[in-house]
Amino acid sequence: MYELLRELPPSEEVLQLLHPTVRDWFKEKYGNLSPPQRGAIKLIKEGKNVLISSPTGTGKTLAAFLGIIDSLFRMAEGGLLEDKVYAVYVSPLRALGNDMRRNLIEPLNEIYQRVEEGFPEIRVAIRTSDTPPSEKQKQLRRPPHILITTPESLALSLASPKFREKLKDVKWVIVDEIHEMASSKRGTHLTLTLERLALHAGEFQRVGLSATIHPLETVAKFLGGRGREVWIVDARFAKPVDIKVICPVKDIVNADAEELNDAIYRTMVKLIKEHRAVLIFTNTRHSTEKVAFKLKQYLEKEGLADKVAAHHSSLSREVRLEVEEKLKKGELKVVVTSTSLEMGIDIGHVDLVILLSSPKSVSRLLQRVGRAGHRIDAVSKGRIIVVDRDDLLENAVLAKLAREKKIDRVRIPKNALDVLAQHLIALTLELGEVPYELALEVTKRAYPYWELDEKDFESVVKYLAGEYGLEEEKVFPKLFWDKERNVLRRKRTSRMIFLMNAGTIPDESKVKVVDAKSGKLLGHVEELFAQNLVPGDVFVLSGKTYRFLYSKGMSVYVEPAPSERPTVPAWFSEMLPLAYDSAREVAKFREMLVDMSVEQLVEEYQLEPWAARSLKEYVQEQLEYVGAVPGDSTYLVEIWDEEDRRNFIFHFLIGRRGIDALSRAYAYKLGQLTGTNVSVTVTDYGFMLTVPGHPEVDVRELVFSVTPENLRRYVEEAVKRTELFKRRFRHCAQRGFMILKRYRGREKSPERMQLSAQQLIKVVEGLEDFPIYKETLREILEDYMNVEAAEETVRRIVEGEVEVKVVGPLDVPSPFSHVIVANAFSDVVLMEDKRKLLQRLREMVLKKIQSSKESPSSGTSTFTPSASPSASTSASLTEGSK
């Protein structure tokens, strides 16, 4: 199924496989081959499917293309180049496609300078949604030999009868940034498109290019599909990395926000001055703009303010391209970005990457740091600047894991029924008539559908054939199922529907925030933010707090909630979630910290002495206060009482997506036990369930009532009435052609589509195994959340692999709870409120510890303090959290 290349052949041996003209050009320009090139070129020349995994700047693109260019050059020399597409390069980004065109045209031009005039030209062209119709017509007349495209445009090209003919002899398909595509439905969509292309063109060579990813065997299966051997060239660690954590102040706990902010910027300025070009990663678009603005102020006196720019996905394409070009030309010294420069767009020479706060996974850390040192012999240098003790603890672990090359596992969506619906329509368009069994067989060749239940496949066919009787809801059949002959045939309108609506990226739109009483428009929020709201949630808009009541279409209705503590930060939807594998390692490190010395931390984790001392203090305070350090073998649930409510804080480190699923299951059960509404606060380090009053709850009974057998059902019940379900249902309905954005020259607004979705939910929720409804639940539980991590956690609890300790009721939460209580109220560069709250909570804990030492028998015990909180404590906490 897959084969790991154990030994790289010598550079000279591989170069001898190339045409002398190509070989001479390469040797003159580059000298020797890089490790991924040594491994891949020989395999590609031998006709093997190959997955190449290596960091940015190691020449993996040329590793994929050099052998193909060589073959095309030989065909040109022999007069064998015809007017058809031989190689298809698929990129997740249109901008990456433009970059790739430049990177191909340049070598081809340089090679062609070595041949006589009149030598047949190897043509390269881009075909995406940005390509003008005139250019597409030109490609029909003179197709490129190398086609650069996106997953969506490839699917459309294959469904277009005239251009499909140009693809009938494709010999190579290169999938770039496969790590980015594998983890989303875009990748799922692509795997099915490639299976249809193989049906049309016959088998072709598959070459996948990936940055650091794990496990490579899974990605090889994703690239190859069923029954194809894929060779793996593992050069993930071909470049040396230099990753360190920087704690910008000596006392990260007691430094006030102004002092910390100043220290962060002064640290960045120092690093910027020491390096030629610096890339700074933040975790949100919001903070990218703030950091760029503030950094310009700090660099003003250095005369470098005009050498700083911001780059993120909300900026126009023109602005982003301008920033990329200026960075490449050396006109910029600093670019601040969120996630938009993580992927392999050529940004020229960057010799340092700074990360402001945690990247949330080892893979992302290596991907970001890999942007520095854009040559195979250059060190990829990264510095992570931390903002508090939790950030320090997390990054100490991630940096060590990165240095040790221990990477998080990739999660690939499985059995997506909405994408399957598109695939079946495309099959009928391309073949006219498709035997049912062939459609099933072709689908199950794609890795994401290896385990597809045939009943689910049939339910999608029934839905597309109109057997659920939804015509009254304007959901009409999209294909004809001839059951006598057991074949699927296209309907007359299918082609227009597919060409106008294919793809997997949902339409996101701004959501109106409306005062429910007056009907006044108060502002807008991102849809990704709106989907996280549940009735009763309080959030900030334009400096004021509002309580969410209900939604209708693309509007959320609220009421003013002055002086109330927000439950959802304004930028929550943008925050990267801590990955499952990384979270488990952080949990193990917490437990190890108890017995580690400062010297060990400095040596083994490469921390500054003051940072190491801060971590030791942190774990010591937790241990002294509640007698338990939550980690990977011990889970802690603490009860914390405020004046009018009780909080149950679960210290379960299983990654935020797993926590999201688990918290909803426990909230569902807690609601049944108390008969009240339960508020849920989800963070990377655990979750908090809040109920009104101070009901007596047997926490152990609650914990053990959720089992591997019932967890999925509880989570499904918990999400069915949420905003998340309503909006994700629209996305799935759109992908599955149940709701059409474009039809017969008309375009539906997101508002109208959302209203249609909410109406359709009421109709289909009672239909057994309706595929779009079922897919919405699957997508939420498995892709948006990580129900498998939650199930694994519950299994470990039930089987006694992990000990669950319960403490409380406490009137001040434990040190490890403070980050959950604060719930990251503000961003890395605007953290005054959060820091004040954290400092206030710590002061209270230290007083409790001190009073317990001085008078163990009086006052509140560390382990079982009084259940009634003091009014002053609750008041001061609320004041500090505003």
C-alpha cells in the first residue's frame, strides 16, 4: 500500500537520469540535489506514486517537477508533444498557483535558452475561478501541457465536456500542500475528483507535496486511494531547526499589562534589529493589525516604521500580493501575519520567525518556523514570545516536541455525505449513465470513503433521486435512478446546478446584531462567531455587552446586558484550538513538573531560569492549594461557588475540540440532574459548567454517567438545537445541492439560504437517516469537534486508567483554573482585563494558602472549604473580569 524510501540515492546517480540539457542547467544553477530531490526524482522517473514531505526551502516543488519537466522535454525533442494536458498541478490557494506558474516558467525559460530556436514549447497555464473566459477559450484551442489549478476548478474542468477531452491523457497529477487539504472537505472533494479523472484518463502518477505532517502512511493512503502503491520520501527533518521560548519579563505573573506589553515589543524590536527579514505570527487577524500598528510606533525611532506590513485573509488580494512582492524584493523588514503566510507561497529570504503566543500544535509550530531559512542549508530559526504562565507551560512543551520531531496526527474527514452527493452528480455528467455498483466502487476507492456504509451511500442516491418527497420544499431530484437496470442517469438541469454550485468552501457572511425590543441594528459579527452562541451568552460589541436571545436567518437578536461578564470573547471563532496530541503532552508535563528542578527545566526545555522558576511556583501553588495537579493520569473536577451560581471546572487536557464535545455531554447530563440551564465555557485547558444557585450534585456520579456507549448520543442531542447546527446544516445543504446558491441566473443571499435551512431542518429532522441531516451531525462531532478524543477520554475514566479527583466547593478557584475562569477575555496585545483578573485570583489563592499554614484548623480548609462564598470575593472577581 505504501513503501518508505529507506535510503537516498547519491545526487550524481539521480542527475544522470536527466536529459543532458536539463542536467547541465540544474548543476549550473543549484549544484547538488537536496534530500527530497534525491529521493523523489528517481521514483517519479520510474513511474511510481510518491509522497514527498519536507520543510519549506528544501526544494520539494522541483523534486516533484524536475522529473516531469525532463520527460516533457524529451517528448518535445522527439516531436511527441500534442495539444493536450499531460501534468496537472493542484494547489489549495489561487495565489500559490500564480507563484507556481512563475516558478515553472523561470526554469523552463532558462532550460530553453540552451536549445536551438524552434524547439517545441512546453506550455504552462492557470485555470481557476479568476481565469477570464477568453483565456479558458484559448486553453481549449491550445491546451497547456502543464495545468495549474485548484481542487474546485479541476472538478469543474472534468465536468465540462470540451475541456474534459483535453484531460484524457493526463500522466501526472501533483497535489501541493496536501497536509492542508487532507484535514478538510476540500481534500475529500479532491480525492473523489481524482478517482473520476482516473476513470476518464486511465491511471496516472500521483505526486503529493507536504510540509511536516504525521502519520505519513495515512497521508500516503489519502494521496493514492485504494489499491495503489505510494512511495514515501520522508525529508521532514532535512533542515535543522532552532526553536526557543522567550519569557519577556522576569516576573510574568506580577508584571502589569503595560509592563508586559512594553517588554514584548522591546523583545521583538531587539530581534528585528538582529535579523535581516522577520515574519511575526499572531493567532488572530484582529491581533495582526494591532501588532503591526504598535510595532511601527516602536520602530519609528529606529527609522524602520515604513518597513512593517500586515498580511491576513481579510485584506484584499491586491494588498496581500503587494506585501508578498515587497518582502521578496527586500523592501520590507517585518511582516505580521495570522495564518495567511503559513503555506508555501515564496516569500523570499526570511531569517527569523517570531510567534506571539502558542501556535497550538507542533505541526503548526514547525510549519511556521519552517518559513525561516529558505535554503536547504539554512537553519529554520523560531522564537516564541509568551504572555502568561499557561502560555509558557504550553510552549515549553511544544518547543521541546518540535525539537524532538514529535508531531500531532492529522485528522481526515471520513464519509462526508454532502461531498458524496456532488461526486455522484459529477459522475452522471461525465458518463451520462453510471451503473450503481460502479458509482459505489469508484467512491470507495477514495481513502476518505474506504469505510463508507452502503446504507449511507444508498441514502444519498435516494435523496438525489427525490425519494424523500421534498418537492414541496423546492428540493427537486438531481439525478434519475433506474432501479430496473440499477443505473444512475443525469437530469437535464444537473449540469447547470453542478457548474454553478460545486465546491466545499461555505459562503460566510456577516451576521446582523439586532436589539430584540426596538429592532435597531447594533452592528455585525462574523458568522463563525455567531455559530458559537447559545441563548444567554453575553458578548461585547462596540464596547457594550449584550445577551444573545435567538436568531433568524442572518440576524441574531439580543438585549442589553450592562455590567455582565462576557461569556464569549469577540474573536473566539478565530482562535486556533490546542491539538489533542499536544494537549496530552502538556498534561503529562504538568505532572512531571512536580518533581523537576529548575536546573532540569533550563537544560531539558531550554528555558530561561526565571521562566523555569515561574513554572515551578505555578505547580507548587496548585499542589498546596488543592492537593492535586491535574494532568494525564489524574483528572480534577473542582466546584467553585460564586454568590448566585455554582461552577464545575473540569481539568481535562484533551485538546479544545475534544473538550468541546465532552463539555456538551456533561452539560446535557448536568442539566438533567439539576433541572436548570447550564452555561458552558470551553478553553484549551478544560471546561466550566455553570448553573444558577448552589445545587448539590454528586460530581462522581455525573462523571461516570457519561460512557463510551452514550457519549455520542448525548452530544448529538446537545447540539441539535444550537446555532452551530443551524449554520452547519446550511453549509452541508449547500454542498449537497439541497439549497442552491445559484440557479437559472439568480443568486440567493446567505440570509435567504439560512432561512431556507432553518425551515428544512424542521422538515427533515423526522426523516430516518436523511443524509444531509446526518452529515451535519457527523461534521460537527467529528470535524468541528473531536468526538473520538472525547470517547477515548471517557473510556480511560470508566476503565480506571485515569483517576478523577473532586475538590470543593471552593470560594476561590485553584491556580490551574484561573485561565479557564478568565477564558481569555482579551487578546495577546490587549490583555489588561485578563491580567488583572489572573493577578487578583492568584493573590486570593496565596492568602488562602498562607492562612491555611498559619491556622490549619480555622477558616477555609484547602481541601474542603466552606460552601458559602464571601460577597466581597465574588464582587471583586466580577469587577476584575469586566
